[in-house]
Amino acid sequence: SGSNGMILFLYGEDSYRSLKKLEEIRAKFLRDLDPSGLNVTELDGDTAEVGDIQAALASAPFLAKKRLVVVKGAL
């Protein structure tokens, strides 16, 4: 099946600004698309298996149009 998802990479030396931008993205997602927060998944890139990340990305949204999957420390 096709996907119309978007992937954003936040990286660099300035972790404060990266975290601030991530919180802006999360807040906008919760405000505009998923006030329940049921479609927000956060994974630790250091410990998550590839299959866990793939499963999170492939999961259909629950009572919302989109899902937000955050993988911290993925690179």
C-alpha cells in the first residue's frame, strides 16, 4: 500500500534547538490532528529494533488522519 508520510531529520550539535523544534512539531500535531495523543509513538533509537520502528511506521492511525513516530538517537 502507498504512503503519503513525511520524514523529518533533526540533527546537529545544538541539541537544545533540535529538542525545541521537536516539541513544536509534537504540539502542532496534538493540537491539529490528534488531541488524544494516541497516535504519537516515541522510540529510543539506541535500543529499538528495526522491526519495532517499521511496525510503528506501518501502523494505521487510530481515530486520526496521521501518526507521529519519533525515533530519538537514531543515527
